[in-house]
Amino acid sequence: MTFSVRNVCAALLMMLGLTVLVARPAPASAQTACSAGNAFTLDWDDHPGGVSSGDTFTVTNGAGDDVTVTVNFSGAVGSLTNGTPTVNTANSGGLGGSPNGLYLYADFGARSINIENDANAVGITFSFSEAVRDVNLSVFDIDFFGNQFRDWVKVEGQRSGASVAPTLTTPYNGAGTGGTAIAPSTIILGQTTFPASFAIFGFTIPYNVTVNAGEALGTSGNSTGTEDLGNLDAVIEAPIDTVRLRYANAGDPNSEAAGVQAITIHDLSFCTLPDINVAKSVAPHVPTGAGSFAVPGNDMVYTLSVSNTGGSRTDPDSIVLTDLLPSDIAIFTGDFDGSGNPLAFSDSGSGVTCCSSLEYGTGNPVVWGAAADETYDDDITAIRVTPGGTMAEQSSFTISFRVQVN
């Protein structure tokens, strides 16, 4: 019997009267999660022409798996002019050639001091048909032109509506840099503020526009369509189901003029999540003669077969196998097969090691930390194993241990 664990923190598998708990803790931080053949890329070169809210794109990876991505626009959509949103080659971001991207040409009519709530901001969302991770995207041509515009872009991941922060960089600003643009970049990365003001009854009242984490602001300078000065690179490592962007013209709506402006959203690449499957089997330790029967005094071998049939590797040390043992057996905690280890381990390309942690428990509920006496122990009621490292996609391994029938 096989049980599939996908996008969950824990699952329970029961087979042959035995129980296995497979736990996958939420990652503290993720890593580049999948190989090139398992990565997905929404490549705008494959989708030239106009894009409307609700359009869905099917993205296929090298393994032949599909994920659909739905694009929606919200907010000040009427401010998008000049035939946009559309896919064209207006901004190459310095990549060379003529790569296509999702082009937005906007005339918001007024400046914004709050990109999240201001009516003069447009929202762009990319919704995935299943949870994904390690999302990478770039926005080109974020810059500034006096008395016309100051591009303001926010990037955010979401998982079931909860916000997931991105890491933002430019070719010139390091990750997390805020407050200043490193020349010749035309972008400030949040968190920072910049001064603005408004006039009332002949008085000038100063105030600050706040640029938060996950946001980028055009500063002094204008990036042409073939330069990388206005490039913003965003990475969202943790699992999400939506990428959300906001676009506005930053500044004082009462005193600063607003003109036309444009950005290009370049290709999106991403990985799907691991798909952990566990099968548990039992076999006689001595497969011939009297030893082949599950009768008192005979040893049996329990084997946990673990496979990752998903599109990305797991996070480090994130697979935890817990077996709650039946009362009519005694686990053998001595040398399984002459290797000096109570466990037998076989790897088929997973990359994990056995084992970063092996624990025994007693009682019900289980109390962990029981000492192993390297013989048969019927006081032990559970075993917990944590394979070390990350488990590669499309791989498997087995862990076996011995018990004696009482």
C-alpha cells in the first residue's frame, strides 16, 4: 500500500497493522529546488500579442508536466493605454536580442502615496494551478523622469491568502539594500522613505512617502528599453499559489504632475513541490524454512520505502519517519547486518544519508529518548528516523530494521 504526501505537514499510513507517521516541517528557508529539466518557465516569447484579465497559459517543463498560470488585472486598469497589457519587445532589460515581456503602459492621471490602497495603482496577479516554490521573475525599466513619473512596484507572494515576502535585488543593489540606489541603477529598494510635499493656502507641507520591504522605487535617472539600469529581480523561495504585483506613480497627487510611464514583466520561472510517497512492507529475516513464518521467536524485517515523485527536492532534514510498533513484537536495536548500524539503508539517487537522527520511544503516548540496549527490546513502542540532507526529485530510498515476534 502506498500513501502520497503532497503539500501537507503530516500524513498517516497504516499497513499490516503498523503505523508510519511522515512529517514534513515548514521550511525555515528554502533553496534552489529543482533541476533544469523539472523547472517551469512562463516564456512570453511563446505568447505574443494582447493579454486580458483571466487569460490562462499552460506551462510545460522538460519532464512533460503541466502547470497553468492565470493572469488577472485589477485596480486602475483603465489607466493602461497604448494597447496594453500586451506582450512585446519594448524593454529587453539589457538581455540582448529582442525578448518578449508583458508590457504595461500607464497614464494614471495622478501620483500615489500608498501603492496598496490608492485608486491610482494597478494590480497584476499570476495564479498557479498548484502550489509552487522558487519563483523567479524580473521587472524591467523601473525609473524616474522629472515632472512625469516615478515608477513604484510592489512584489508579493501569497499562499492561501497569506503574504510571503520576496527577496529583491537589482544588478547593482544587493539583496535587502534599501534607502539608496547604487549607481548606475535607477532603483531604490524598500525599506526607505523619500520626501514629498503638498501646498495649502500658500504653505508647503512636507511629508514622506514610505517604500516598504518588497517594493522598488524609481530614483534619479531614466533607463532606456535596452539597458538593465531599471531591472528588478524578485525571488520567492517559499511555497506560494499566487504572485501579486502593484504598479503606481509615486509622489504627491496634489502638487506633482503625472505623465505616462511603462514597465515590462519578464519571464516567470518556478518549481512545483515535492511529492513524498511512503510504502511499508514486512518480510521474514530468514526467507527459507521455518524462519519464513511470522511465529513467536522468528525475526521479521520492516522496510519503509520512500519516494519523491514531485518536481523539486525537499528541504534539508525535513523528512521524519515515525513507526508506532505493535505490542506483539520486540525491536532489535543491535547490528542489523554487520555494518554496525541497527538500520539497513539503500539509496536510489535521493542524496539523503542515513541517518541524521535515530530515536526510540516508550509508552503510549510516546516518550522519546529511550536507550538502546543493542538486543531485542519489547519496551520500545516507537522508532523515529530522520534521513539527513535533501531528497532529490524523482528519487527513492529504503530504510529497514528488524523485529522479533513475541
